[in-house]
Amino acid sequence: MPQAMSRCRRGLARALLVFIALGGSAAQAAPAPVPEVLEQARAQQQPMLDTLRDLVGIESGSRDVEGVEQIAALVAERLKALGGSVQVIKPTDVFRMGDTPDVVGPMVHAEFKGKGSKKIMLIAHMDTVYRNGMLKDQPFRVEGKRAYGLGISDDKQGVATIIHTVALLQKLGFQEFGTLTVLINGDEEISSPGARSTITRLGADQDAVFSFESGGTKGDLRLATSGIGAAYLTVEGRTSHAGSRPEGGVNALYELAHQVLQMDDLSQPDSGLKLNWTMAQAGTNRNVIPGNATAQADARALRVADFDNLEKSLQQRVQNKLLPESKVSLKFEVRRPPLEATPASRALAAHGASIYQELGMSLNVLDRATGGGTDAAFAALKARGPVIEGMGVNGFGAHSNSAEYIEVDTIVPRMYLAARLIMDVALGKVTQP
């Protein structure tokens, strides 16, 4: 009996030391993963790799509408098998830009009905930047801890992660959401001319939107991305012989140079607004005063309003001409709006970081834009809830002709993160700002 009492005292002493080490609060104990969710995430890893093999095996460049339709049929089939109400939608409201093809690829829209009230949307894209015939040089393969393949990181892993996260939730019998909406588009790599209006319309009604672009090599979540714009400057002059009668012409190249130079102060690097003229063309012959000239500029912004102000400034500047007889016109297009961090998106991402801690992992959250553009920005334009980008698995080599891959070891953590965030949003467990 005395020995038992002594063991008891030693046990209590050790417990007290642990309690003090944790700052005197049992609530600060290291979080543990939810066993059932983690088990199902592990069970989905090989099926997800099998799905990736099938997705990579279909060439689906943005301008290859037939290929995009083929992969859309496969994605729709998988989502129907999971019980979703599925439509393959051919875009009708197409936003026409300078390089928009006559026909753009379809979207796959699926909806899963639950028993709760929260509305959650998952988005990814199934098109790639690659041309037909490149698959033979980048077939699907698994080597060590990496899975390689054409378009596997950008963004076929995102499509597969969504499919198998939905499958995971079904295996758990989780139906506490109101609706779980999936939208996979086929024109992201050409700035989503056909899908943008649908993404914005559906995103406006969600309590949370998760976009499954890759998390990059570090698995970052992104709350902000740059907006991408383009300016097209056109000058009409008048041709004339450059040697015998140059005064009879109106030199479009001179006017173009004037216009470009007078806009060199519109960039505001401190606020993330950038305007850079990158392409120009003028003239037909060395001995002819050029009658036409064009230039294009790349624009980037961190705030939606900055593009509006930039366009106004551009239109005002072109009114100031070097050659009064020239005709100058300017077109500005927002290819992608910026995604801006909000208090709600920061709170949801912080909740995601705490979920990753359950796995003994840290999650980096970027709330300032680091470049690029994203369909998540279209979802955020009228959103009432938070929008999170970078939910996909870790990957590298997007738009590369030889080395695009994903990290296989990140499939389970990313699927666990996605499932837990969906569950906690549906159950109202995310602290609101």
C-alpha cells in the first residue's frame, strides 16, 4: 500500500510538471488529428493517384476543345458516381479578349445536397497550357515520392483532390453542409473567358470558396493574388514616301513613341500597380512613313479599384497627341481581377493552420500577392464569404515541358485539411472576425 501511494504521488508530480510546462493550461496540449478523417484520407491516396493517371492521360490544352470535352466527360462521370447532380455546361456568356478563341471549353458543375445550411464551393480547372502531342514526353509516372505528368500540378491534381475529398466525406457519412458545389472549368489558362461569369455568380452565394491550385513547393495557402490587365494602343497615321515626300505623311511610329513615353509614370510599385509596355509594331517598309502602329502593355494590380483608375488615366493620356492629325485609340481589359485578403479569409486560413498542427505540420499563409492570377479572384468579386487559394497538393514545374510533378507525401495532409475545413465551416466551428 505505501508503495502504491508513492507511485501515485510520483504520477501526480509528473502530471503537474507537464501542466506547468504547458503554461498551466490543459487546453494548450498539442492537438491531435481526427482519426477517422485521417484514416479515410490515407485510404484515398492510391485512388487519387489512379485518377491522376486517367486525367493526365487526356491531353486538354485550353484551345483543344475536343480534348477539354473529353476530360470534362470523365470528371462528370466521377462526380455523378459520387451522387452529385452534374451538368457539363458549354459557355454562352463569353468575355472576349484579344486572344480569346472562337470556341472555349466547357465547365463541369456538380452539386451535392446535405442536411445543413452552409454553402461551400470547390473550384479547379482541367485545361492546360500544352499543345497536342506533348503527352508522350511527359506521361504519368510515379518515381519515389513524386508523381510526374503533363499538367499534373497545374491543375489536374486540383481536380483529383476535389473528387477524392468529396469521396472522403461520403465515406464518413458527412452531410452537415447545405450544398457542396463543385465547379471545374476548361479555360483557365486563357483567362477564363467563358467561365468567369459563372464562377462569380456561384461564388457570390457561398459561405466559403476553396480553390485547388497547387500549394507550390511549400504548400502555401494564398489569400491574395495579383490582378492581370492588358492595354492595347493603336495609332492611325498616313503613309507617304520617306525620301521624296515625308511631310505628306503622319508618322504613326512617332505618335506611338510619344504615347508610350507619356505613360511611363503610371506605375505605382509601392502599391503594387505596374504598367509595362512589352510589345510594339509599326511600318511596312524602310522607305515608307508608317501609317499604322500598335503596342501592348502588361498591367498588374493588387486592388480591384486600381485597374479602374488606371484605365481612366490611360484614356485621359491618349487625348494628348504629338501629331494632331493622328488617330489614337486605347483598349484596356481586365484579364483577371486581383484577389484581395479579407478578415474572413484570414480567419479561415488561420483555422486551417490550426488543423495542420493536428498533423504536426505548419501551414504558411500568404496574405499579400506574390504574382500570378487565379480564378479564385472571380469567385471573390461578389463573395459574401471567405475565398482561399492554394488548397491543392504541393507541386512544381507548372507550364514546364519536362519536369512537372506533385509531392505524393502531401496528398494525405492536403485532403485531410480540405475535409476538415469543409466540415468545420459546415458545422459553424470557424471563428468569425
